[in-house]
Amino acid sequence: MKKRCGRIPVDINCWLEGREGMHCVSTFDLSETGVSVLCSEQAPEGKVLTLKFFTPFSVEPVTVEGEVIWSHSEPEARIGIRFLDMNEIAKSILKRSAQLMRAREKDKL
């Protein structure tokens, strides 16, 4: 399967909310259609989760529903999540946040 949107490698903290509660995770990469997150355990494919991103561009967290499309544990636990019905405002905020984080990372080098 060919990826349609380019992924940006970026580390942004967010909260994953599911039936088991909320967990803080870090993103591995981000695109307009989805995200991969580093997590402490795998999640089954098809599971629907709520992601809450806290960014400097929004007073409220950007809340997005997503579906787990892949999950693996080696070399570290990661899950791939496809965003479901994300609006344009949320896309714009997440894109700006990713760009800001990437700029900060470059400044550290």
C-alpha cells in the first residue's frame, strides 16, 4: 500500500484515550492523515482511540479520533493510527505544531 501523505518525523507529546484509560505517548511521525506513536504496549488493529494534542496554537487540546491500522513491538512498541474525520482547523494546528517542533530540533543541532 502506498502512503498518500508525507510523514514528518517529529516528537510531540499527546494523550491516547481508550477503554483502558488515558496514557501519555510521544509521536514518532505525523502526517495529515495519521500518526505513529511510541507506546508501552501494542493495540489491536481496528481499535478506535481518542488522541488529545496540547499545542501552543490552541487553548483547548486538539482532539482527534483515530483507528489503529498497525501495531508492533520490535524494536519498540509503536502503533500507527489513521485519523478519522479530522477537520481543517485541527489539521492546520497539528501541521503548525509539527513545523515548530522540527524548527526547535534543528536549532538544537
